[in-house]
Amino acid sequence: MKNIVILISGGGSNMAAIVNAAQRECWQEKWGARVAAVISNKAQAQGLVFAARQGIATAVLEHQSFDSRQAFDAALSQLIDRYDEPGQPALVVLAGFMRILTPGFVNHYAGRLINIHPSLLPAFPGLHTHRRAIEAGCKLAGATVHQVTAEVDCGAILAQAAVPLLPGDSPETLAARVLTQEHLIYPQAIARLLEER
Ligand code: GAR
């Protein structure tokens, strides 16, 4: 897994945390690993600007341009697979990529497709996690890095971090607290995967 391909849809702060960790921790020297490309399904995704400034290849593949989920995923696969090297399939990292992927896509990347989800899975899979945690009266919230399987937000858990849910929290204040932890655990989980292989 020499090449890391990161998929984003928006701000890309997790992607930036991974890129910064890769540089700071010398992933290239240690494991020959680098963030080779950042792909967004939205042309306006802010994260693309950061990635391009870092000299990372960027691409936009807008899902609206495709007739079906299958057609979009097939085109996305083609883009990603350019970064496979002989005997070294790329690691595919979903970082705020807000698309449900088809089982065919997920199976193609089995064992090398990971995601970060802003809840303590298996609690609150799906959307609006922070609002749901507040409404449920949770005392803790957090984030989970996991392997991606065909069932949404259900794959093996690789890392988790918990934060307190404080009185008066809004979904936004809670999201910001969780995000700071995401920026720590996502690069750490990827570094562990690279180390293991
Ligand atoms: C993050 O909080 C991530 O956990 C969440 O989107 C945000 C993206 O932020 N992902 C999901 O909700 C996936 N279902 P970022 O673009 O700044 O990394």
C-alpha cells in the first residue's frame, strides 16, 4: 500500500491532518507511503485547494454527471486504480466522502478501504450523528475509524476516540470537539495499517 488515495466531499480537514502527519512522521521514508491523490465528488470542496497547494494530484468526479450509482463508482474506481502499483494496491481513505458506495466498489477494495465516522460506532450510524447523540442524552460522543464493508458504517473498528458531551452543546460545538479527535486518530490508524503491512 504505497499510494494513499483520499476521497473527500468538503472541507477536507481530516485529509489535511493525514497529509500533515505523513510529512511530519516521514511515512515516505519509513514505509514508502505517500498521499498520491485527493479525489472529490464536489468541485467546490475546499480540501482540493489545500491538496493542490501541497503538490498532490487532485481530481473531481461529480456524481451528478452519471446516470447511476454503478456508473459513478465504476468511473471512480478507474481513477483510483491508476494509483495501484504492481503488487501494491492503493489504500483508499474516505475522509468526509458523503456518498454511499455500491457493494461492487466496496468488494473491489476489501481490506484497503477505510472511513472515519463521527460517532462511537455501533451507536449512530448514518447521518446527523451529533444531533442524535445530544437528543439521546449521551454523556460521551466521539469518532470511529473503521474498515468499509457493504453495510454502511458496520466494518471492523480500527480506532475510536471519545469526548464528553457537555451541557448546552449544539451539534456544531460537539462536531468541533469530535473533529479535533478525528484529526488525531485517523492518521494514527493509517500509520498502524502501513506499519502492519
Ligand atoms: C468529519 O466529521 C467526518 O467524520 C464526517 O464528515 C466530516 C468531514 O470533515 N464524515 C461522515 O459523516 C461520513 N459519514 P472534513 O471534510 O473536514 O474532514
